[in-house]
Amino acid sequence: MDINATFIAQIVVFLILLWVIFKFIVPPISNMIDERQKKIAEGLAAAERGQKDLDEAKSRADAVVSEARDRANQIIDQASRRSNEIVEQAKHTATAEGDRLIAAAKQQIELEATKAREDLRRQVSDLTVRTAAKLLGREIDASKHADLLGKLASEI
């Protein structure tokens, strides 16, 4: 096997081609690959931060929902207590009003009974005077004998 000039020229051209490739083509491709790796790493880091932020947001949302539930339960309890207070107050008011109405009715009954007694006494005294007048056969003057009629009415 002879080494001739063509073979040496091919080796020189191949070496020049390798030098041009490593000098002008490999660095931009390497830079693009490095940039792509950086972008992928940044994307993964951002995804991790996003996942962490999402987890934190979920925990904050759960805390807010839990706090809102607790507050709602407190409001419901307060409303329940207030409604019970209102019912009790209404019961007391109704009882007091009922007692007042009963007292007023008793007073009215007593007044009517007194009025009826007085009316009955007057009628009885008039009847007694007329009966006595018929028995005695003369007119008895009620104004002259008021003392006697008053005693008689009080006895009746």
C-alpha cells in the first residue's frame, strides 16, 4: 500500500473540515443545547414552584374554608340563642299580657257584680217600699225615710 499525494490531500482536507466544524458549527449548536437545557431546568423549577404555590394555596383555601365554616357555625349558634331569647321574651310578654288581661277581666267582673248588687239593692228597696206602702195603705216618701231604707238595703 502506497501512500500517495491524493491520500495526504484527503487527510489535510478532512482535518481542515474538522477544524471548520469545531470552530464555527459546534459552538452555536452547543450554545443552543445549553440554552435549551437552561430553559428546561427553569421550566422544571417553575413547575416545582408552581406546585409548591398550589399546595400552599390549597392549604390556605382549606384554612379559609375551615374558618368560614367555624364562623358560620358561630353565627348559626348565635342566631339560635337569639331566637330562643326572643321566644322566651315573647312567652314572658304573653304571660304578662295574659295576667294583665285576667286582672282587668276580674276587675271588670267585680265592677259589674258591684253594679248589679247596687241595682238589685235599689230594686229590692223600691219593692220593699211599695210593698210596705200597700200594707200600710198609704204612700211612703223614700226621701223622708232614707235612713230607714238605707239600713234595710244594707241588711238585704
